[in-house]
Amino acid sequence: MLEALLVGSSYVTAHTEAKQQPEGALLCGRYELKEVLGKGGMATVHRGWDRQLQRAVAIKLLSDPEHAERFFTEAKRTAKLHHSSVISIFDTGKDGTSCFIVMELLEGETLERRLAREGALPIGEVARIGARICEGLSAAHELGIVHRDIKPANILLITNEAGVPDLKVLDFGVAKQIDSSTLETDPGVLVGTLITMSPEQIRGEPLDGRSDLYSLGMTLYRAACGSWPFKQETAAGLLFAHISVKPNPLPGGDGRPEFSRLSRLLERLLAKERSERPIDAKAVRAALLAIFEAERPASIAEATTVEAPPVPNLAQGAPSQVPMELAAEEPAPSKFTTALEVDPGAQATKPQTLFHPGMLKADERSTRAPGLLASVPQGLAKRLAAYPALLLLVLVVLFRVSTWVLVGLGLMALFGLAAYVRGSRER
Ligand code: ADP
Ligand code: MG
């Protein structure tokens, strides 16, 4: 069965040795290649210089020209996206066999590197990073673009122009191809890629934005506790786990409410069925922002004791200092209606929200205007009905009492009975 899964899957990273380009090489007579900034599964990224516009850039060089089509598809998709948490594309080109993308140059480190150095991050920081990734994902999903490879290595942590810690989502929209030789030869690279892959991606099904939400769940789980929810070391074990093993709840937290909230959110993001995940990135962002707000003082305290990199303004400042994009009013989660470019048929089947229907019921109850009888407490209503009726019976049987006493007790019993019946119906 696993073999069938592997064959059926079409989204596993093809890893080839990145071709070294000489520093100082000039591409298309315009872009100078400088030192290597990083390597991924399919490309090497260099610092570069654009001679025409006289500015520093990043140049992503494809390792294997066979993947040129997919490489340029990535560029085209990302170029459509204009969002402050998504890498900007400036140009693409081909010089001989060298295919390249010219991008904005970013100074920072990947989330993967930060996690390797620091292990788990404070909950407030995890929520801030997650909320920001959700903003980029929202913008992408609205354009019908599914990232397909959200993982710590594709999140670049930077400091933005305002001096505020921020991030950029890299590496958009590449449908990576499975290569059976890769499965055997490079387990390290595979684990780094497969560990965030959604069950529907593994099954080779059409994807929608909720596939990215699963990968985001994996990424945030790792950021919150320093390790992955699945410990399987082989590709087959990992693929099987994604499809049928329920991840353990987030370890640690000492029962802190915000930790439990994050754990419950991650549980939903990591649901095997996409219909059980939150409806979209906006809903996840709203949930993460609520955790971030609640954790704000703790984030500051933890960041101070571990001497982490500068604490984000988001975590330090008053609400008025929160950057516009994160401070903006959160629209109520709505049905996922985006027609995704890559998978036009894939739509949400069962809209889900992060709100419990029970909450709404409680609100309705509290806003309904109480009538005279409804305002009588149920315990008192019961007694008003039962005691006079009992007394009435005893008086009639044993003694001769005045008609007025009998009428009074009768009315009390009726009033109590009515109040009790009304109260029971409202419940
Ligand atoms: P791949 O598609 O091969 O995974 P990525 O786009 O993820 O390639 O880039 C690989 C690495 O290069 C990243 O992890 C990051 O360290 C670095 N990198 C990518 N883009 C930039 C950029 N615009 N500026 C600086 N470094 C970058
Ligand atoms: Mg990458």
C-alpha cells in the first residue's frame, strides 16, 4: 500500500546537487553573481548586483535545467503576489543553460536555522510568526495560489524597514516531483520536506489552501516545542504517519491556558481531513493573534531571560504600535470561495469556523428579554407551586379554613406552577 502511495504522490522534492556558479559571473550582461546565501532542494541563492538598476538583489539559480518550466512557473506565481510577508520577484532570465530568478535581497535567517539554534520558541513568538505567515498565505490563497511547501526552511526571518522583526515566505507554488532514487539516497532532505506534507498532497489529490494550513500546523508545532509531532525517520514511516497517525498533543506548557489554546488549534490544523481544519488562513490568523495578545507579557519576559534576538515591537508595544496589517480588524471567517488557479475544482466541502455553535446559543439566551415569570428563579418557582398546593390539601382535609385563605393559597400555587413551566421551556 505504501508503495502505491509513493508512486501516487507527485509532490516530493527532487533533490539534486546544486551546480556551483562562479562568483563574479555575469548573467545576461546585467546580473553579477556574488556569494551563496543559501541552498534549497532545487536551487542555489546568491547575493547579486543588478548593473542596470544599480541595486543589490538575490539571484536564485536553478540546479537542474530539466526543471526550468516549474522553476519559471514558481516565478510567475510569486510575481503576481504583492504582500509584505511574501518575497518579491523582480525578474527572470536564462543565460545559456542557467535559469535564474531575480528577487529582493533579504538579510536574515530561516526559521529552520533559528529553531536549530534555540529549540522551542516562546508561545507569543510562535503565534506572531504564525499570524504573519497566515497573512501571506491569505493573499496567496485569494489569488488561487497554494504554496505547497510551507516549512521552517521556507520562512525567512528578517527585520523590516521600520526596524521591526518580520518575515517573508519564500519558495511559492512549486509542485515538486517525487523521485524514487531520492527516497532512498537522501533521507535527511526528505524528512525535512515530507515532515510538513499534508495527507492530501501525499495522496496526490487536488490541493486547496487548507493543505498549506496543515503544513503551517506542522511548522508551528515544531516552533512551539522544538520537535516534530512525528518521529518516524524513514520516508515510508512519515508518509504513513501523515495519513493515519494522530499527532500527540503539544507537549509541555504546564497547563497554561494559552498553551492549551495553541495545542487545540494545532490539533485542528493537523486534522487528516481538510474539512475538519479551520476554514482558511484568516481564521487561523485571528486565533493566533488572540494567543499572541494573551501571551504578550510572557513573551517579553521569556525573550529577556534567554537573550533572544530583539523582541518584536508587536510583542512590546501598546496596541497602537502594532503594524497595520496585524492590527487590522479581523473579518469574520467566511466560506472558502477562492477558485484556486492550480486546482480549480478544489473547494471547501464543509465550511468550518473556529467558533463553536454552542457559544452563539449562549449569547442568544442572554440577549433575550426576560418576562415576569421567566425572571422567577426555578428553585423558588418550584417551591411556590408545591408548598401552597400541599398546605391547601392538608387544610381542606383536616380543618375548616376561610375561603379567602384557600383562594390565596390556590393563586400562589398556580403562579408558582406557571413560573416553573415557563422556565423549563426556556431551557
Ligand atoms: P529552494 O526552492 O531550492 O528551496 P529557496 O527559495 O527556499 O530555494 O531558497 C533557498 C535558501 O536561500 C533559503 O532557505 C534562504 O536561506 C536563501 N534565500 C532564498 N531567497 C533569498 C533572498 N531573497 N534573500 C536572501 N536569502 C535568500
Ligand atoms: Mg526552499
